[in-house]
Amino acid sequence: MSNPINVRLPKEIAYNLDELAKEYGLNRSEVIRQALTFYLHILKNVGSLVRPTIFKVVPSQVMLMKRGDVTLMKLPTGLILSLSYTSSGGIGPKPMDRIKVDGFTLGRFMTRVALMDTISISSWPKVIVATLSVEMSPTGIEILEGIKSEIKKIGLDPDQSISINTEENISTDQTGLGVTVVGLVHEDELRIGRTQPNDSLVLIGEPKVGKEVIQAEKEGKIANLNDLIKLIQLEFIHDIVPVDTQGIAFEARMIVHMVGRQVKFYNNIKIDLEKPAGPATAILVSMDEAQIDKLSWIIRKPITIIGKVL
């Protein structure tokens, strides 16, 4: 026994329905019945044709990998979720902070680090998570304003992109801050492992840490988000790594080891390759050395060739 169902169809579909019914000597109801039977079979047995694959992902299908302070989660759809993270302690406006700096500046620089780690692999930031070991008012508000100022530089809406948590139960005398950036990139666009044999390893900006950072920024000696966004648009730039507390030499070895090569550091380099670069004050890239003059024209920051990929 069948149940009658009334269905309203657009004129174009109704016209095609009548044409098929006429061609095969069937009535409308029979064509609709066969069409629905076929469709329901597909929906039941091959659901991925009508549902996005991402909704069918199971944990065993997710591949994990890391590069420095970035964790990548590759989904079977080809989409990659990136997590970049950084933290600081003893830096800020609190009485027991070892390095005194206002909350705005702290939030700005710490956010810059995580954003640079994300953008350097061509992943685009979507969510910024700030975990503060201080109260929201007044310290947290100052830090939050610094976070907002940095993400606005890449066009993110602070009201939509920032999640923040503070310590409201216990009074604190020292500042602690963690920043995590969640980004998205398709595997075809991921900028990792592009370094080529005979590439030059080039440093943009100077490694600075602690109290050196603010003055170096005023003097135009450190790299920033604007420099990084220019770099990711240059075809002759291969891999890009913001330098952190591990130092330049460590990051250089990581770049070349990821492509199964070795690095040769040049002698008489005036920069200390083991010195930490604090909040990503320097960026290391692999590139064609023939394009150095072009790079110097585009990026108006100190540029140093530190070695070569063997």
C-alpha cells in the first residue's frame, strides 16, 4: 500500500520530468518513484557523494606532524589544521616580573610570534587563544588590547577570532601568558620542505631578546608581520622559519634536515648563530642566492647570508 505525497517542483524540473516520462512511456509518478529509489540507494550506500567527507573523518585518519612550535593535523580531505603556540613568564608589568614591559606590548609581541609561525607555512590564522595567569582588569585588558592590535594587521576581527581565559581566583604578582593560533591550509599550499640543494640560508632581521627587543624595533632591526607577508608572496623564497629561543643554527639545521640535506655555515658571520631571537625578531629563509638584491630591495631590514644547503 502506498502513501500519497504532494511535492511542488520548479518549472524546469517538471518540464524535464514530463520529457523523460514521454520518452520512456511512463507516467510522472513512476519516474519520480524510480528516481527516489535510486537516490535513496546512493544516500544509504555512498553517503560521501551527498555529504562532505570532512564529517566522516575518524581519529585514525588524522595524521600528525610537527615543525618547531607548530603542530599539524592533516585530515583525509586534504585540509590541514595548524596549531602554533608560544608562552612567556616573568615579563610584564607585575611587581615580580624580571623584565618590565607594559601589557599592551607583551600581548602584541607574543601574538606576533604565534601568528608568524602560522603564516610562515602558508596556513592562515582563524582563532587566537590567549591563556593569562593574571586578572582581566587591569593587566588582562592591556594584554588583550595588544593582541587585538596585532591580529588587525592581518585583517582578523578581534570580536570573532579571540578566545581568552584569565586568573580571577588568586592574586598574582608575576605575569604569565600563553598564546595559541589555530590556522587552516590545504596540503597543496603548505610551505614546508621546499628547500632545494644549493639554496642560500638567509637571515632577515637580527636576533634580539629581553630588553633589546623594544629598542631594536624602533631602529628597524627586527622582522615583523609585514615582512613575513611579503616573503610568502615571493616565488624565489622556499622555506620560511621565524627564529625563536632555539637560535639561528638550530632552525637552519631543521630546515635542511627536513629535505635530507646538510648545511654549511659561512665563517666570519657577525651574528651569533646560537643566540635566541626572542619573540621572532629574525626570520630564516632558504632561497636562490641570485635573488638577494631583489630581496634587499623588497625587505628593508638587515639581511645576512649565513650558509648554504649542501
